[in-house]
Amino acid sequence: MITPQKQITHSRAGHILTNTGAWSPDGQWIVYDTRSDPAGAQFDGRRIEIVNIKSGEVKTLFEAAHGAYCGAATFHPRQDKVIFILGPENPSADWQYNAYHRQGVIVEVSQPGKAAHLDARDLVAPFTAGALRGGSHLHVWDAAGQWVSFTYEDDLLSRFTQETAEHDINLRNVGVSLPDRPVRVPRTHPRNQDGSFFSVLVTRTTANPRPGSDQISRACEEGWVGTNGYARADGQWQRHALAFQGLVATARGQTIAEAFIVDLPEDLARPGDGPLAGTETRRPSPPRGVTQRRLTHTADRPYPGLQGPRHWLHSAPDGSRIACLMKAEHGLVQLWTLSPNGGVPAQLTHNPWPIGSAFTWSPDGRCIAHTMDNSVCVTNTRDGSTSRLTARTEDAGAPRPEACVFSPDGRSIAFVRPVPDSGQWLNQIFVVDLPQ
């Protein structure tokens, strides 16, 4: 059923939504950043703003200064505060914005402009446990609003171009930040900083995965599993877990993305087989008790690997199924689901058009929101049937692929669509309500 879509923003600026966490806990506000290009690939946004979905009122939560930029904002699931990326202030020749020169900061809606550092940074040995040596990205709270996931790259290891027996190189990994454990670091480097959370890496990567093995060269596009975890195959309840995409090398020499999961212990402050903070030549090691497992094995499929638009692995609220995108036998990208315990993925959709965007589950687990054929759609997670919510648009004004985000009450979906404005196309935020 086609339902009216409402344009929420109107300013002549960029409007970029993150793939999840775009809504305030009460569902009245949407957070976004102001990067200028349609995909948000150019990190040039200076403001984090929120817009009221009823009145259209816009509030600036944070405006970057001293040459810094900000973006990729997400709301806390229960409190009125927002977390986002902040690039370097006073950038210098040796410290420009890039994947290993950024940080997470938190701003309370009631105290705009006052940012607290999420992650600590320590760039000089001996390194501080709980601090990072590089940059964090795309921070997302778990459903309880306690732990924060992020992706990470390492400044110290970026100086090496080839991994050897003597040293690692910089690779993207997934990390977790823990609250109520502030980290203070020595002022031995001008870019060192304290943090309000204790941060660790939870994935393992290697620059040269053994072909046909479960080793990965990159961990990214992660999502928390369940609002309270999931039931393991042994019958035990796993409280914290992250599903993510990992790049593997197939026996034929291809590099493809597969679905992985890390089960996390309740105590992430205990070192495992290496220092939590790493060394001058080794990347930080996961805490004791972290278990990394591969979930999909698609190398022999006609279209191997997770494919389609960039997307993050998101699970049903009860943690029983994780959704991802892969190509079906006919070559079109479809929604698939898999158990956090592994097994054969199940094809959910069988549509004549490919899935066109990242996606989110409804809070009750009954639907997944996504775009398809230039429309915002919902797919029934029981029978795989897909329904259009918005009429098909021409390509120039089609919904953007980066985000399609359910509201906390499951009644609305936020998305971005370009709108013509004085001879150019500008991203604007729209909301469409589900039929009641």
C-alpha cells in the first residue's frame, strides 16, 4: 500500500542519516550530519543536528571548530544523547583526517556543544590499557545503552606497508567501548587524550589470510545481536555478541565478504593472549574469552560472498536471526537470514528487483525496512513478502541506499531522498508511516 511520505528537512545543506540509531528514544527527533555529497563519502560536515518530525524545528547539537569535521551520528536508545565521529581539531601536516585520525564523542541534547571524549588515545609506549592508538568510527550503543561498538584503524601500524614476522600492518577491526571506566593517559604526545569509556578490539585480522581458512583481513559493518543477546547452540544465553562482515580468501584466490560473529564475555578488561593496548609492532589483542566464529561459507555459490549495497549486519530483536544481503541464483541481491549459531543461510526475499539499501528490523521483528526499485519497502520476516510504502521515483530522486531506519515504535521509517533545488539535487530527510 502506497502511503504519503513527509519531507522533514528543507535547508539547503547536506543531510546524512546513519544506518541505525537515527531516532531519539521518544521517536520525536531524528539526528543527522551535514556532509555535502549525497553518499557522505566526503567528510566535510561541520554540524550535528536534530529535527523534530512534527514541527520541523531544527536544533544544532554540535558545531565543529578549529578545522575539524563531524559526522555519522547515532542516538542513545534510552537517553537524550548522541554519539558521533569528530575529526582532528587543528589538523597538521602529520595529523589530517583519515580512518586512523578520528574519535568518538558524546553530546547531551540538553547541553549542546559540550562534547565528551568516548575513546582515549595513547600514541607512545608503554601504551595504556583501554586507550586506542588510532581512530574509531560509526559508534553504536547496544540496546541497553551500555556498550558501544565501533570500527577501528591503527595510526602506529599505518607506517608499515607490508606485514612481516616482525610487525603487523594497519587493518580495519571491530571494537567495543565500556562505560563507567574512564581512561587517563600521559601527555607524552600532542594527540594523546583521555576518554570516558574503556575501549578494546574484539576481532582478529591478518594481512594475508590463508586461502580457504576462516582468517580475515578486515572486520567491518557490525551490528549487535539481539536486544539482549541470543540462545547459543549449547542452550546457554550469550548476552553480548556482534555480527560483522569479514574478508576471507577463498581456495580459488578470491577475496569475498562472509558473515562472522564474536561472542563477548562480560568482563572485557582482562587481557587475552596479548596486551589489550598492543605494542609498537603488534595490533591490540582481544580480551580473554572473546570467541570469533565464521557463520557463512559461500565460496562455492554462483555469486559468492555478501554482496549488494553497503550494509551492516542486523539481527532480529530476539537474536534468533541475522539478516544480510547476497545475490540469489538469478544474480539479484536479496535479503537472507542466518542463525547466530551458523548453518545454511535462508533466502528471505524472491523479488524481481534487487534490494537497494542498508536495512533495519522493526522493533517487534515482523518487518525489515529497505529500498527496492526506487521505493521504500518493508519485507515481512515470516513469509518474505515485500510491500512498497512509497511510489517509485525516477533515478535522480530515488531514496538513498545508506539508510532506511525504523522508528522506536515501529510505526515510521526515516530515509534520505535527493530533492531538486535551484538547479541542483540536495539530500533531504523524509519519513513514511506504515499503514495501521
